[in-house]
Amino acid sequence: MALADFQGRIKKLRSLMEKNRLDACLINSRNDVYYYTGNDIGDSCFLLISEAKPCIFVTSLSNEIESAKEFNAIFIKGVSDISKRLKRFRRVGFDEYSTSYKVFSDLKKSKPVLKPSASIIKEPRMVKDEWEMEQISKAAGITAKTMSNLGEILGKSETDLSEQIELSFRKAGAKPSFDTIIASGKHSAFIHHKPDKAMIKQDDLVIIDIGAVFNSYCSDMTRTFCKKPGPKERKIIENISGIQGELIDMAKDGIKYDDMQKRYEALLKRKGYKLLHSFGHGIGIGVHERPAKGDTLKSGMVITVEPGTYIKGFGGYRIEDMVIVRKGRSKILTR
Amino acid sequence: MALADFQGRIKKLRSLMEKNRLDACLINSRNDVYYYTGNDIGDSCFLLISEAKPCIFVTSLSNEIESAKEFNAIFIKGVSDISKRLKRFRRVGFDEYSTSYKVFSDLKKSKPVLKPSASIIKEPRMVKDEWEMEQISKAAGITAKTMSNLGEILGKSETDLSEQIELSFRKAGAKPSFDTIIASGKHSAFIHHKPDKAMIKQDDLVIIDIGAVFNSYCSDMTRTFCKKPGPKERKIIENISGIQGELIDMAKDGIKYDDMQKRYEALLKRKGYKLLHSFGHGIGIGVHERPAKGDTLKSGMVITVEPGTYIKGFGGYRIEDMVIVRKGRSKILTR
């Protein structure tokens, strides 16, 4: 059993900060605070990384007591209290995506020098360490097992299936990592359909897109079932499965995310399908995280590969697996 | 059965916009978009309210198709596309809490006049209409029933209890509205303790703070159990229950939220307890919503009343009920 290496993660961040001439970084997304400290404190918490001991600012006294470990925990009344403490740094990075306009305005009160730095803060999360790989593999395993144990789906409703899946996650010590998608028949033409009372029929395409979170790490997997596929369904299944195979073959250390996306678009176009979403996404503490647009795949990253096509009034087909990027052939986690 | 009155809600907002000289409002929190349109589209969706027909900007083509009803749905590639459309208005309100620094920067690209207006956007949500009351009452009823059907808690672990509670919600067609809090023994001194493997013992104070979301509306309720209370526990139970009674009596149309809070602090002080959180909060589509600091209670608002005390190394006690504010005595929903 590996251990989570928080010191190593902070070291990586400090090295990126140095390259970008930041002498401090204010981190305030729940997932990032968890990544760097192991504390899942909630949404209104701030972590300050500088040369000194990392410092967690908390707004609830009780949470402070429970969370203080190898970090200084400082109780604050409001964000303005943080602003004063940032003035002594020359350049402070902040997360422009998780910082609201209101919080930004409060952080600015004492006029510190703030620089949008989400890409720096999130970069270390891309390549997973050994401990993280263990958690992700478990999350993926739970999802794959749930998918293969679905049993007979005919005669069940979409909500029946989603309940069955979430129970299966719970029994394995996990929870859904996002709202379960069960889209049968015409519903399958919609990418994010919510399960309803629709009963599953034998000629339906049934998209089942599910994920578990285990020990704070996420999985994401899609299968599309069809009990009695007609010729049109068969063609779609064959085409999209083929595209997925090509993309998984391509996913290697050194390949650009954007080149994968271009290739995906070209493969869809060749079959006459429209591009409606990206080929896949990075996954870890977040269901969707980097690598994304602009990034290059590296050994130890975990991504999903999820081609799909959607035809209004007919239905859709999507297949999604999680893979570990390596120098050679990527390793599929969800089979 | 009442029906959700979206037109009425938008009318209320337009009247507030007029008072505040806004000719448009850009709404982008998921709960607000749901409130004004009945569409639960997700986090990256924008609703524009002006004199014209309301317009939903969506970033996924498939979601657009499913959500378009009495609203114009416009597919956009990115937030900059919205910026251009805002230029024709003199003053555009936006939600400074749910708009990130990044989105704000993108919205500013075409230099529209943007005004922080979260308080205006959220004000209509405070007083619930008949349909909303039905959903909230159901959510509260599910939670109260789950609480009274807990059965024997001795010999169960905190996680056992949280699983039992979430299953009970699911059977009633609901889901947890927040992370279930089961805090036994010393854990009960922490306001937001996460359930762990700790077994419940007969002299433990056991805080059970749970809530269900039914049809998008939330409930929130806390009970603290103690099988064999000693004199110290008995005193705390008596004091906090008494404080809750006084606060519920006070919660009437015309009373200021801040005066409730001041009264809560005074009541705690009289018993020698520290103030560690607010006396309660508004509840509806959000678990925590207005009324809050600065608001005045009005008939038809729904709030929680949740006094508590927490003693490090010993334990804590909290009791929480949901009440409907009225001209006369408020009505308790969670009993």
C-alpha cells in the first residue's frame, strides 16, 4: 500500500510557482485543497502555499480544530482577513475559475498583486502518484463490476436501473461521482438525459453512463446496450467501437490532447457523424480535470475515451473507458 | 395540486430589476435557472431576463434541444458570445457569487455595463409559492419520517446509520440534500463531522443532521440522541431545547433575521455557551438560501431554527427544525 505524498505534491507546486515568479498561491477549490493537504474541508476554505508552512484559512472554528495537522490552521471572519495577509508577497497566484467575482473583490481590498494561476495550481494533479492510482483503479473496478452485474435490463425503468447502480456503488463503499445517466430509446439522443420512468424496450439503444467516487477519486464509464439491434443500430455500434479503438491506440505519452480531439473529429466526419462533445477528459479527484485543451499526454495521466453519436428522434450510442497513459500501449481500467 | 408559476417568478424579478434600473439580468447559478425556468440544466448555463422573451444560453447542443420550451434557447461556443449580446443593454445585473473571475473577465470582453445583483436575482426565491410549499413539505415529511423510524441506534456505526438514512430517502423518491452528519460521542463537538466507523455507545451524544431533496426542494433537520444522559447531558439538552422554543416563538412576519441572531447569541451567553454558527437559515431549492443577514422575515418564507452547543473533548448538542414564517405563530414542518 502506497501512501499519499502531500509533501511531494506541494514540492511540485512550489517548483512551478518559482518558474512563474509567484511567491505565494491561494488555493480555494475543494478538490485542490484535498489534493495538497488530504483535508476535505468544504467549499469556503483557502489554502495558502508559500515558502513558509502551508496555511489553511477556515471560516468555522469547529472545522479548524478537526482539520489542523501538519498545516497551520487560521480562523478568519471573512475573506478580507486573507487580503491583508497577501500584501507581504510580491505576486500571489489564485484560481480564476473557483474564485467568484465577490471573493475576488474581497481579496483585492488590501491591494495585493493577484495573478490568475489555475493552470499552475492544477498542473501537478495531472500525473497520478502510486497512491492515487490505487484509488482510481478501485473506483474504476467498482464501476466496471457494477456494469457487468446489471443483469436483465428489459422490463426495468431508467430510474430502476439508476437505483440498482447506486446501491451497488454503496455496497462497495463508494458513491456516484456524478448524476447517473440512463437514456433509453429516443432519450439516448440526449447527452445528459436524466433517468425517468421510461421502461427499457428490446429495440432501444440504452446509454448507461456511470461513475463511482471511492476514497475521493472518481471513475467514469459508459456502455450502450441494445437487446435487438437493427441494421442501423449495428452500423452505429460498429463505427463508434472502431473509433474508440483507434483513439485508445493513439493515447500515449507525448501525444497532444488537441491532436486526439482533431483525430476524433476526423474519424466521426468520415462516418458522417457530427462532433457534439470532446473525445474524453482527464479524471482523478475531479470527474473532469486536466489533461484538457492545450495539454500533452504524459505517462501516469488517467483519461477517459468516450466517442459517441446522437441522432435526434432515433437515439444515440456512446462507449467510454478509462485508460492510464503510458510510453507504450495505454492500460484500460474499466474492463 | 398547485403548478409551478414561472411567469409569476419572472414578473417579480422584472419588477425588482425596474426598481434597480437594470434592463437585463444574467443568471447563472443552477438553482436560480431552475427557479425561473423549471430547467435543471447544469452548471455552465446562462439565463438572460430582459423585457424580451427569456433566453437560455447553452454550451451543449443536445441539452439545448431537450430544454427548449417557453424560452429561446441559443447555442453558444463560449462566454464571449454572451458578452456581445449584453452590449445593447444599459445596465446588466449579474450574480457576483456564482460568476467566477474567469467568466466575469470573458463577459467583460465587449465592455457591457455589469452590476453585481445577486441579491436582486435571489430575492423572489425567499417567499415560497403554493407549489414550492408542497415540495418543501414533502421533503420535510420524508426527513421527519426517516428520523422517527431510525429504530435502535446502539450497536450501529455512524456509517451504518448514514446508509440506513440514505436508503430511506431513496425509497421515498428523494436523495440527501447534503452530506449526512452522524457525530457520536466526542465527534459531536464538531459541527460538520463526517460519519466514520465509530460505534454508537449508550452514553454518547449522537448528533444526526440530515436532509432530503425532493423534486428539487430541500429539507434539513437535526436531532441529538442520548440513550443514557448524565446530569451534564441533561442540562445541555434542557438549555438548547429551551433556546429553540424561544427562537421558534420569535420567528414571525416582520422580524429581522439579524435580531433573531442577536437573540440567539444572548440566549446562548446566558447559559454560558459560545456562538459557533447562526441560529438557522432559509431553505428551498438550496439547502442554505435567503433569508439571511440583512433580510426581514415575511409570511411564506421557510427557515430552519438550529441552536447548538459544542464542548471540545466532551460532545455537542444541536436540534433543528424547519418552520414556515407566518403573521402569527410559525408552523413547524419537521415534527
